[in-house]
Amino acid sequence: MSAIVSVQRHLLETQRHHPTATGDLTALLWDLTLAFKLINAEVNKAGLVNLYGLDGDRNASGDDVTKLDRFAQDTIFRMMDHGGHLCCMASEEEREIIPIPAKYAKGKYVLSYDPLDGSSNIDANVSVGTIFAIHRRRTPEGTDGTEEDVLQSGRALVAAGYVIYGSSTMLVLSTGQRVDGFTLDPSVGEFLLSHPDIRIPKRGKIYSVNEGNQSFWRENTRRYVDWIKSPEAGPYKGRYIGSMIADVHRTLLYGGIFLYPRTFRHDPVKGECKLRLLYEAGPMGWIVERAGGVATTGDEPVADLVPTHLHDTCPVAIGSPDDVADYLAFYRGER
């Protein structure tokens, strides 16, 4: 019988392997897990407490804001603003960085997050989730955080993870060395280790992409998707939920590839991207890399990108090493 390990115990044991650790990161992550439990409780009863639907606002990326978006945003802020671990926060829902109130201490970390990824599907009861990324600040400790602290590459991450609120609620977390999954046991209210040391398969048999955009892709991307559906490559299965967190989570566990390529509907030269680097592509790509996978824009690793704006976007190909290698061969015109 395997040992029962809570996420708190896991964090403390991880901290012991770093003799110089102060415990600040452990405490920060501990606070975050409570925020996730609070969000999970509301997601599970949203239809009963009138939290479905739109709240009439649009976020910094131009997306309609749902009532659950706003609840998740406010819950994470209220949980994390007073712990003394953060110098500032940044959210997909806010245009500017989120300062720590003046009455609270300013810590050495920065939290960037998407409070409720996939929320456009919430009324259909599709799985949604929270994505988070933690950087160490660059400006002097004790002062207010700035955009300089937030605008860092994935290579500089000290921790990242996501929570998927589905048939069960699962926290997937990495502090750099490995990726572990914890499932919330509602009977005791604890995240318990259920998926230790997750490793993505070297190759999978599932591809995930919004083929409704196919006519707006570059020819090389269209040829890849045609190939992956052909007898030469297959049999592959097409699975696309439309919630990045759910599609990438499945890819992490089962293998395969998740694509969100650049489209050229409105700008025939530069094209358009939808996924936010700081809040979605960056942390999800970093997690998949830690599990042995690959995350690329096609031109460079996602983790190498340094954002110049809080809401920069990028195309992504994330998944099993062999599957992403196949995509890159088409993308570069080698096949």
C-alpha cells in the first residue's frame, strides 16, 4: 500500500532537499492551494448560486468575463495579497500589474495567473482550470513590484502549475525538478499525491487543434494536420476541447500534441495569436518540459520568449517529443 502524501507534506519534503531554502516559496504555494479549494467549491455549485454566465465586462485580452472569472480573480488576490511573499501580481483579467496593498509587506516573488482558463465553456459544464506561474523578483526586496519583475521568460520560473476542475479536481505542480499531480479528496478537503513524477510519453496518438481555423493557417501547418490524419501517420485520434488547460492536461498524461498555430485571418503578414505567454503558454509549456515534453512556437522554445507586454501572445506546439518533432519538420519545410 502506497503512502498517503498531502501537497503540504510534499512541499515540506521538497524544501528539505534545499538546505538554503527559507520556506517562503513553500508558504506561498500553501496559500495558493487554499485559494484553489475555495474556487473549486464555487465551480462545483456555480449553477446553484447564479455564478454561470457573463458579468458584462471584458478582460485585458478582449474576452468576455464570466461571473466565475471574476470570483476566481478576486479569490486569488484576497488569498495572496497579505502573505508577505509577493511584491506584485499579474492576471490575464487585469490590464496592469496588481500591486500589493501598502499596508502589507512586499516579498521576493511574483505571481502571474489565469484565474479561470476555458471559462467561455463554463455554461456547458466543460472542465476549466487555474494556471499560475511564479518568478523571483528582480527589483530590490521590500519595495513595490514593477513590470520588470513580471516580464521574465519561462527559463526564470521557480514554480508553475495548474488546477483542473473536472470530474475530479487535480493540482499539477512543478518547482523545477519534476512534475507531480495531486487530486483533491473532498471528504477530507486535501490535495493528495495521486500522480507522482509525471512523464509525458515519447509519442502519443492524439492530436488536438481547432481545425475550424485551418483555412487561415500557413500551408506547412495545413500539410502537417492533413498528414497526421493520413494512414501513413495514423491512426491518430482528434480531440479538441477548446479549453487549453484541459487539452494540455490530457496531452501531458496520454501523449500526443496540442497545437495553437498562428492564424492569418486579419493580418496576412504577422498573423494573429490568442494564447497569452505569461498566463497560459509559458507556464503550461514549462510544465510539459519538466515532464520530458517539448513546447515551441515553431521558431523557438516557448520558455525562451521574454514578454515585452503583460498580454503578449504566441503560437504554440506542445506535447510528446516525437510528435512535436514531426510538426517541426513540416513547419520548417523539411517534409
